[in-house]
Amino acid sequence: MLQSRQHHGKQIRTRSHSIPKVQEGRDAFPCTLGCLLTFFKGILPHCVLPSCPAPTSIFRGVEAELRSTWPHLLQQSSNQKQRGSKRKPGKETAAQEKLKTNIQRVSVRERAENPPPTTGGGEMEKPPLPGDEDGPGLEESHSTVALMSEGGAESVEAREGGEDRPAWDSKLQYVLAQVGFSVGLGNVWRFPYLCHQNGGGAFMVLYVMLLVVVGVPLFFMELAAGQSIRQGSIGVWKHISPRLAGIGYSSCMVCFFVALYYNVIIAWSLFYLGNSFQYPLPWQHCPVELSSNQTVKECAASSPTSYFWFRKALDISDSLDQSGEFNPIITGCLLAAWAIVCLAMSKGIKSSAKVMYFSSVFPYAVLFCFLIRGLMLDGAIEGITYMFYPKLEIWGEVQVWRQAATQVFFALGLGYGSVIAYSSYNPVHNNCHRDAIMVSTINFMTSVLASLVVFVVLGFRAKNIALECVAINVGRLMEMAASGWSQQWWPWFNISDPKSIDLQEYRQWYSQYGSLLPNITDCDLEREMNKGVEGTGLAFIAFTEAMALFPASPFWSALFFLMLLNLGLSTMFGTMQGILTPLMDNFRLLGRHRTILTVFSCVLGFLIGLLFTQRSGNYFVTIFDDYSATLPLIIVVIFETVSVAWIYGADRFLDDVAVMLHWRPPVVYKFMWKYVCLLAMVGLLTASVLQIVFKWPTYTAWNHTTGSETSLEYPGWALVMLSVLIVTASLPVPAGYLYYLLTQRQDQPEEAGMTEQQRERYSKCYSTEPELSNHPPMLNEAGSRPHSTFLPLGMDHYRPLPQQEDEDEEEDTEL
């Protein structure tokens, strides 16, 4: 009678006879007196009992006694085993090696769930024999089975990511990559603006609360999924739930849309970086018309920095309908930006990770330099005070909650697929839970650091504007005094030296006599601080205006835009990785031509990016930034959470993570994923949709006649365009679901016919004890055969035994 057992990753058959026999080169013995005699041939240390009613502990006790009595026989056994391995090299295939790894993981899990029982005297059961340390043994009276998931060796290879999958050179390299992707331009110009507009310190407290409750659990979920399955976003969500495989394709589409306009911002940074190497800075003074020798009207009506940004850099049109020609300088900068990305991504993470050492660390050095320099400026304390002063009443506004949740969402890069792609190159037992907390903390602290720098500089800028206002008004007072006006309103401070006048003293005087005097205005520092700017306006207008007042302004300008360049590139690398990794993992042809795929993607991105280099290009950047990513990413993360928490199962997911990490994460994550995070994301989606429905979409345009910005409504064709962007990025999710249903209906008749034939080949070996698990086999969403898990969950799946064996493995050796 043939019996099957599993040992050291090999599937073995033994023959049961009335007379005990041992097969040469096989680690097996029957349940008779012959099992003791086989010890003298060096076989016993590697034996297990296939189906013996006698207690295993008896044979283990005999073996331990023999080991202590005749230790020289063990050396003989080891030598025989080594000679046997030399005679049969290469018998263990790659699939068997992976099967061995699977069994070891299950063994770890079973030992954690079923600790060894204690005897009556309170002593623990004897530890396993040394010969059993290399592989998992069997419980007594239980036959072994082929422990493999439904996918067999192919599924294991998918989970392991393949033998040739790249990996990070060090943990530091991985952390820098994740931090570089999550810490981007939004931390510098979006987060400070939200703090500025929404109550300062009160907004920070709200942000931290949402980060802990929503951001960290979702970030941990993506890290764990990518590290466990070792695939890009497409492969991960196809593995977790085939009917929601479209989630990965939606992530790729969003990453592509973001990469298109994000590289344009890098091109703008390159343009400003190139113009920083001249003194004075070109945006420090208004240009003069050569014909009339007068200041350009557009610049005089606005400011030198605004004029340089809108006219020199963008050469912007007055509306979205006026497209105009291409800007040749910005087009060249865009080509240079895509060339940098292409070179850095050409060899995958091996090349981009080396760039990360500089692009991820350098911005922190620049921020600390700006913070130290800014604290020495007049107005820095006022700026910091304005930043941290809490206004708790803003917590009652739904809009503030929506903005805080959106910032948490985008700050961590959830839904892009880049987090999954980066974590898929990690070792399978890496502590991704600690990584999630660490990266989230670094991200928040970077936002606070950037906010400090921004508010220090904006405080300096606001105070300079206020003091300039005082000087202008004092000059008017001197003119009025010289013309014979009454002296009763004469100020008590020295008006002959406007620079020595304190701002508070002027405001105190203005509150008493300002209403009596025409053409005299109030100079309010807080009013200047309230004029908050975000995005490109903060970086390319407000910040450049402040840096123009610094001593050695070209140096600080070059440092600032070099920082923006590195922040943009590190995020751009992660965005591109979210596109390339899933495609290469799921399409072997693309995976074999990594360099060609990278170059093609960059060339395609540059050609489509020419849309943003025309005169109306800045308006298209606004469309892509506001609508191509926000709603689709929220939809993607909602389906990700549903897929893990409800379809795959939160408990099942935590089980897989426990096997991977060798410890079980807190059960609170189960409730976070199933209820808190899901409800928060649905609420955010609802609020975002309602805002679009009840508030007609508008954009900010530049009016060159008045030298100011105006708000305009989008034309009809622009509304169609932004709708297409949203639908295109979200469409793969329902499309993938429909495709799954259609393919299941076609495959169902074929599977029904094959089920009966396969069922006959699946059987357990004889066992005198009940099974360890009485759980029914798990069904997937379609109710058919079970779907493979991240890591094996138990010995519930069986593999058909091979029908033939090698002649060498069927030879019997009689004692």
C-alpha cells in the first residue's frame, strides 16, 4: 500500500510490508521493531511515523537513549547522508524549495496557535529531535499531506515575487524611498496653507487625529499587502480579490495622470533655478519699457514677483479658451525633467534608490538652513505665533474636516500603488508595521518643519510690507504738515526717521486720528498674514518675494528651488514606480524589457505634457491637479478597504500578517479597516462630490490689463474634459468586475466537468486519529474552488500525488 508524507519540502511515498523495509536514500521507516534496527543504519534521526498507532514518544525516548550511548553512530549516519546527497544532486527543484518554505511558515503558525501541552507534573513535553529541526514533523497518528495552495508552485512563485525580483540594498534605502515619495511638494506649499486658513494649531490637532485613526491603518494595510504578495498594485488586488482586479489598473491610471503634470512643476523649478544665478534676481524689480523708459504697466499694477511668474515664466493667457503657442523655454525644461526621470528609473530601484540618498535627504538640510536663517529675521516670531494660535471653533465646519482628511490621504500617497510597489521589494519578514508608523511620523514632522519655515518667511514678508506701508503714510503726513494742516493730530513718534517707527505705535496713533485724515491707511500685519497663498502661488510668488529681501538672495533662491526640484523628483520616482512595477509584474514581455518600457513611458509622458507648456498650460495643470486624482483615488482606497476587510476578511488578513511578521498586529486594526476607515473614506467621497455638485467648478485666471487674478467658470468643453479624467481613472474598477463575471460564466461549465475527475485524485492517507481541523474548505467570491491566500493558512488544501516515481526512489532495501 502506498502512503504519502511530506519531509524537507519533498513529497515521498513509502511502501508498507509485513516485514520492515527501508528504501535507500529515503528518510522513512515502518511502525514495527524494524524501526529500531534501522537506527544502526543511520536512518532513525530523520524518520517520522506515517500512520502508527503506537505513541511517538516511545520511539523518541529509545532514540534519545541510543544517542547518548553510541554517539559515534550519529557521525556515521551523517556521513552516509552526505554520500547519498552527492550521489543524487539536484533532486530538489525550485518549486520544492518554495514548498519547503511554505511548510516552515505553517509550522511556525501551528506552534504559535497550539503550544506544547504540559504533563501532569507541570513539565513541558520533550523538544523535537535534532533531526526534525530542518523541517516540520507530523503529529502522532497523522498522515502527512502535500501542503500547497491552489495555485501550486506557480502561486508560491507569485507570492515570493520570483527568484530574480530586485530588492533593496538596505533598510535605509527603502525608508528613504518611502519618505521621499510621501514627502513631496504638498508638504511645503499645501499643508502650511491649510494651517494658515483653518485655525493654525487647531488644524494640526485635527490632522494628527485623522492621521492616527485613518491614515496609519490604511498605510499599514498597503505596506503589508505589497510586502506579503510581492507584486505591484495590479497583482496584489488581483490576488486578494479577482473580481476587484481593476483597482490596480485604476491606480496606474491615476499615477500616469499625476506624473504628467507633476513633471511640469519640476520643469518650472528648473526654470527658476536657472534664473537664480544672477544678481539682482530677475524678479526683484519691475522691468522698464525701452520705448517710453517707464515701468511696465502690468508689473506696476501687480508686483515684480507676480509679473515674472505670470509673464516671463508662463507667458499666460487671460483665460482657458485662449490657448496660444508653446512656450519654448518651459518646453525645454520639461524635456530636461523627463530626461532626469528616465535616467534615474532606467535600472529600476537599483538606479533610482541611489538618487534617493541625495534627493530625500537634501530637502531636510535646506529646510533647517531656512529655519535657522528665518528665525534671525524681523517678523519671524509674529509668523510662528500666527501659525500655532489655535482657533477651535473651526472644528464645527465640515469643510475643515474634509480638507484635513484629504491632506492625510495625499500626504501618505494612499491609493497610488507606489507604496505597494516599494514594499514589494522588501524581505518578506520585514516589520512593515513599524515602517508604517515611522514613515507617517516623519511625514507629519516634515510638514510641521516646512510650516515653520513658511510662516517664519511669511512673517518676515508681512512685516516688511507693513513697515513699508508705515513709511508711505509717514511721508504723506510730512507733506500734509508742510502744506499747513492742523497740528492736533501730530503723532508723538519721530516721523523724520520712518524706519525707527514701531508698528504698534503707528497703529495706536491711527486708531485715534486715522479717521480724521484722508489718504492715510492702516498698516495691519495680521491682515497681510491673512492673505494666504497656496500651491504655485506660495512657492513662485510669495516665497520668491521674501527671498529677494534676503542678503545674498541668489544663494538662497538657488537653494530653495534646488530643494523643490529634489522634493519633486523623489515623489516623481515613486509615482513612476507605481506605473512600471505593476506592468512588469503582470506582463512578462514588459518585465523582460524594463529599460524599453521606462523610455517609452517617459517619451509618451513628455509628448502629452506639451499640453501644459502652451500659454494656457497652467490652467490645464489646475484641472489635472483638482480632478484627475482626488475623486478616483478616494474611490480606489474605498475598494481597497472593502476588498481586504470584507471580501478577503480582516481576520484572515491579520492571520497572514501574523505569519509574515511572527507576531500578530493589534486587533484594533480589524475594526479600523472594517468600519472607521471605510466610513471616513465614504464620507470624504460624499463631501467631495457634493462640493462639485453645489459649487460650480471655477479656476483662477490672470488678467494682464489689471495685473490681478480673477475667478472664472470653466467652459463647457473643460467640464467634459475633467469628467472624462474622473471616469477614465475610475472605470477600470467596474470594468474589471464585469470582465470577471463574464469569464466566470464561460469557465463554469468546464470547471463543473473537471471537478468530479479531480475529486477522485484528492484524498488523505489513512489516519487513526481525527483531523486537526474540521473547518470546511473556504470558498472564494464565486463560490467555487478556494482562492490562494497570501501565506498558507493550514493543511486544508491537497495536491494530487504523482502517478509515477523514479526507479531509484522505488527501490526497497530489506533489513
